[in-house]
Amino acid sequence: MKLKNNIQRSFSNYSPNFFAFLLVCIFFLVGFFSVLEISPTYDESIKYIYGIQILKGNSDRPEITSILDDTKFSGSVMPISALNAFPIIIGEHLEGGTLKFILGSLVAARLVTIFISALVGWLIYKWSFSLYGFAPSIFSLLLYIFDPNILAHSQLTTTDMYAWGTTLLVFYCAWRFANQRTWQNGLF
């Protein structure tokens, strides 16, 4: 009984957010170390080029020539791809060096998607916590961060995780407004 009270007291010193934050950090680190090993997919270059074009004020769809059979194709693009292009635009304004090289790489663009995916995981935790409490919220966060599809798509410069995160945010905001009808929740 004394051991149980000591364990409960030691866990009560930490906030529930601390454990969730650790899990989200683990998710980010797994994504970071994995992204160093994967090669670019065929549609990442289209979305990356389009993101750079958007930040430079050009919204024309990019046409890419396939290296396999010299055919031209253009993929589905969304302006949200500009988020992945921020590191390269920042790198263009720096003097030469290692930081400019790192910011201009595809890895830096992929880190933006990993960061956004981590924020989506945090939203899942917070929403689950407000609905069900600590243990179910940690369980739902674990389901999210160890889902192979989430892990795979969170490491690419595609728009899949942005679409998923935006959809979740819309549902969360609608739920929040339905529960607390304030003008701030309605405006958000």
C-alpha cells in the first residue's frame, strides 16, 4: 500500500501533458531518423516545386518530365505545399555554408511535415483528454503515433497529412463550438 501511494505521488508530480509531450517527441524523432533513409517519391518533387513557386508568387501548375520515358505530367497540387518550401526560401537568403545546404534539402522540407504531424498528434491527445481523461487520451495518441500509415505519410512532402490534420481541426472546432457556444469558438 505504501509503495502504491509513493508511485501515485511520484506520477502526480508530473502533469499529464508531460507524458503526451514525450510521446509526441518520440514520434518526431522516429520521423526525423527515418526521413534520412528514404528516397524521394515520384510526386514529392511536384509538390515541392509548386510550394517554391507559391512562395515566389507563381501559382501555375508545374510540369515535370519523367526520367523514365520523357513524358510530361503534373500532379495534384495544393497551396499548403508552400509550408514545405519555407526552409529553402529561408536558405536562399543566407550566405553560403552548411545551414544553407541543409535548408535547401528535401530533408528540411520533410521535417515541416513531421512537425505538422506532431501537432496533429497533440490535437488528438488534447481532444481525447477533454472527452475521456488521461489513460484513453494516451492510448489514442499511441494509436496515432505508431500507425504505419501515419508514420509513412508524415515523412513526405505531400499534402496527405495537411488534409488529415485540417479535417481533424475542423471537426474539433465544431465540437468545441457545440459544447461552448462563445463568440470566440464560433469565430475560430
